[in-house]
Amino acid sequence: MFISLRRRRLDDAAVHATFRRLCHATGVGAGSRYPPRIHDLRHTMAVRTLLGWYRQGADVEAQLPALSTYLGHLNPAHTYYYLSAAPELLAHAAGILDAAKEPLR
């Protein structure tokens, strides 16, 4: 998706080094035990997308293959990691389970 000015694939090491320099220059993560990583942006995007779908009442199961493809996962099962890695998503899942357990009236 991103290419250099020479129309070539960006070098991973250069991308990571640039990200670290930008974080340092802007104070992002200053004093943090675990400084931000560029991969954290990917995780944040995936979690926010899933949370948005849950809040909208979307069929997350049906949408997950699209997110998996966007993330470059060969199998949607690899995207399920994001579901268990975020407390907010676990809370949504618990709410859905609780609602499903309520007796029909």
C-alpha cells in the first residue's frame, strides 16, 4: 500500500526507525515502560473497527472476513486474537452472552 519516492516497497527497518524518531520528537510514549510500536497502530485500528461494529449492532461474524483480508490474515481465525486482547471487546461479548441467556418473554 505504501511505496517510496522511487516506487519501491518501503524498507521495514526504515519505517520502524522513522516511527521511533517521530514518537521521540513528539513525546509520544515518553517515560513509558513500553514505548509505542508501529504494530500498535494496526492493533488499535482492528479493535476500534470491531468495537464500532458491535456498537452499531452489525453482524461482526459476517464482517470479520473483510477485516481479516484488510489485515492480511489468511484465515479469519487469526483475527480473533484481537477479540481476546481488548477488555472492551470482552465486555461487549459478555453483554451479548448475557442477553442471549435471558429467558424469552
